[in-house]
Amino acid sequence: MADIEFNDNSAEVKAALSGAVRAYLYEAGGELQGQTYEEFAGGYRADQRLLSVQSTGRLQ
């Protein structure tokens, strides 16, 4: 019977997975932050325009 040698690569696999998960979470966090900012800033600008119309009677 042939001798079978087992190489334990679990540390390298765990490190690679950890790096991939960190990169994914970082990217997902950036997307969420960007969408949240866009929604807030867009709403803020719309509110400011509405207040301007209400106070001056014209759209600026």
C-alpha cells in the first residue's frame, strides 16, 4: 500500500477566508454608508428646497 502524506493547510485556508470575509464586509459597509448618505443628503436637500419655497414663495 502507498504511503499517503497529509499536509495540514488549515491555517492558510483560515487566513485566506478571513481576508476574503474582511474585504467583503468592508465593501458592504462602504455600500451601506454610501446609500445612507445619499438618502440623507437627498432628503436634506429636498427639505431645504421645500422650506425655501414655503418661506419665499418660489423655487430656488
